[in-house]
Amino acid sequence: MRTRNILAGLALGTAITLGGVAAPAQAATAPSNPVEAQRASAVGHFYSSHRTAHACYDAASYWIGQHPSWWATCEERPGTDGVMKWHLYMWY
């Protein structure tokens, strides 16, 4: 029992010490216009995988047509099956 309390105290002391030594957070620069402000607050979401870049861009175009305030990126990365594919990420 005493050993468990000692270990718990050491863990807590280490956590507090490391928290106190952490570098202070730096303030982010403010966006200069509303479009930059929207993009700065947007979050990218994986949408779909495509075999060709053309298919990815077509899907991106479709979704941007449905939601004009969104934007998209297509990135070539390996899929879960190990085959290189184009992944569509929507930002909103």
C-alpha cells in the first residue's frame, strides 16, 4: 500500500514539474480578411478515395457546388489496402 502511494506521488510530482517547465503558448497571428478567418477556423475531413486525380477533382467540384463555402484538397496517399489513391479532404 505504501509503495503504491509513493509511486502515485512520484507520478503526480513529475506531471506537475513537467507542466511547469513546458514552453509558453504563442499567440496566433490574426487573419487579415474574412476568407482567411474562415479558413483558419475550418477543419479538414476525409471524404472519399479515388483511383485517379480526375475522379477526385470531379467529386470535389460536386461537393463545392453543393456547399459554396467549403473547399477541397486532393492528396495522393496509400489507401488502407496499400494501393496509391487520391484522397479527397473537404474543409468547412
